[in-house]
Amino acid sequence: MAKEKEKGLTGSASDRLRETTGALRGEGPWYSVNSDVYHNNPNCQTGNSMNPENVQQGTGGKPLCEECERLNSAGGPVGNLTNL
């Protein structure tokens, strides 16, 4: 029975990690439980620098991060601009 509990915890941790990495790969908005904003742009450095254990999927009822908003309104590809 103890192993079933451990398996449940492990499964839960695996599910959590999958949600966190999915959110950080741009599979929907994410936020940190320690932040006042949510993120939805996979190029947002602030959104990518949070501790995975604090990441939640969704908006959490929070406003969009200013960095994400700026990246979203810039449009187009982000990256090496020397290949224009």
C-alpha cells in the first residue's frame, strides 16, 4: 500500500512537470504562484526564469506580463536579426 501512495506521488509529480514544461513551451498561458502577472509568450525571459515548482497553467486571474505584451505586439520572429 505504501508503494501505491509513492506511485501516486510520483505520478502526480510527473504530471506536474509535464504541465510546467508544456506551459513553458508555449502550450497555453502560465503563471507563478509568487507573481502578480501571467505569461503567454515562450520568448519571455521573465516567464522562463521562474522555478518550475511554482509554475501553474492558466492565467490565475492575473494581468498579462508587460514583457509578454511587448513581445506579442512586436509580432514576427524573435531571434537573430542579422539574417534579414
